[in-house]
Amino acid sequence: MLTCKDFLSELSDYLDETIDAELRAKLERHITECPNCWVIADTTRKTIQIYKGMEPYPIPPDVESRLMQALEKKMAAKHK
Amino acid sequence: MAVSSLAGIDESALVVQSREGDTTAFGELVRRYEGKIFRLGQHVTQNREDAEDVLQETFMKAYEHLDQFKGDSKFYTWIVRIAVNQALMKLRRRKTDRSVSLDETIDTGEDMVVREIAAWGEDPEQQLSREELGGILDTAIDSLEPLYRSVFVLRDIDELSTEETAEALGLSVPAVKSRLLRARLQLREKLTRFFKRKGDDAFAYM
Ligand SMILES: [Zn+2]
């Protein structure tokens, strides 16, 4: 029998779907019988999903213009 | 650099053009990834000035060493390595009092603790404005240890593979995996405070 600790240690691979079918079946059996692990798996999956959808903020204009200036200088030096 | 109309152009073509001296093509590569590199720099260094330096240094170095990019990985994976190195250097320099080490510490598994278990509501993030949600997510990440933070940002936000993340951070694949799991569990815990279904009380576990 799989313990909760065993389940947790496989959680990342379970959510990333990088485990073989046999282990997957064992983990799935565990969460049907263990509400705690079901909640952990579900909320961890949601955590990952929320972060995945996060677009980077636009770069502040002053940062952007300093970057472009620095690069232009560098490119001009390289291709004289 | 001129405003480019290269938005639809394939990345490897842009790299070839950049290598041949086409500054507009390199400008397009910068535009594609500057936001991600800046975010990565901010999360790793937790300092805006350092993040700006990381951003500049990353693209300067990338331009300088473009010949060394062999095209056997994605361009982003290649510049991420440069960015991570720059960011970690700054982090070490700032935290002279507390050493920030990338060495693989002995993993006791004791930090893999789950304290709060509560189901979340449906689409909890929809209840918040973009700014509110962004604030919560950033604060949660920034409360993680530097290495957990770096692993999580590369793996789950930038969506690099485990192998690419290991390469970028100079860690082994098992080390990336164990840190990713801990980072995910810690973030889950922090977000649960905001997203748990009303009326559900947390209870102790394990
Ligand atoms: Zn369990």
C-alpha cells in the first residue's frame, strides 16, 4: 500500500505525467481513497496552472530605452 | 534598432540573420524575450536595479557570443543560462552576510511538509483583478528560497524542461526535481490562504 508520503514524493511526476502506467494507477487509487492527497494534488495542479498562464509584465519604458541604447552602441562598435 | 516587422519570422532564421550582422533581426529576438528575462532577473535577484543589469548584460553577452550558439537548443534556453549566471552572481554579491550556495545540500525531505489542506473554489483566480493576482503570485514566489525560486520560475513559468532547467542552473536532474516539488508544495500552501473555499477550515496533516 502506498502511503501519503509516497504519494507526495511522486506528486510532481504525477502532475507532469512523466510516470509509467503502473505507478500512475497506484497513485490514482491512493487519491480515490485519501481525500487529503486528492486535495493536495488538485490544488497543486491549480497552482501550476495559474503560474503557467502568467504573462510577464511589459518592461518599464525607461528600462527598455536604456537596454536599446546599450545594444545599439554595442552593435555599432561591432559592425563599423 | 528599427521597429521590425519580423514578428512572424522563425527564431532560427533570426539567429542566422543576427549572426550575419542584421541588427534588426537581433532586435526582434530581444523583443521576444526581454520581458521573460527581466522577470527572471527580478525573481532571482529580488532587486529591480540588479534585474535591469541582468537584462542588459544578458543581451550584450548573447550578442557578443552569438557565434557560440550552436542552435542545438532553443535560443531562449541559451540566453536563460547567461541570465541565470548573471543573476546568481549579483545575488551572491549582495548577500555577503548570508552565503547563497548552489551546492546541492543534503536533502532530508523535512521541508516537504504540508500544513494546510483545503479545497479551492472554482477558478479562484477569476475572483481577483489581474493586478491583485499578479501581486499575490509574485509575493508567493519571492518568499521561496533562491534556488527553489529559480527552479520554479524556469520550470513552471518559463516552461523549460527538467533537463534544460538542470543545465541552466548547473544542478542534477534529481536536484531539480526535488526542488521543484518543494517549491510547488510551498506555493500551493501560500496560495491556499487566498483561494480556499469559504467555510473550509484547514486542518493539520502529516
Ligand atoms: Zn494520502
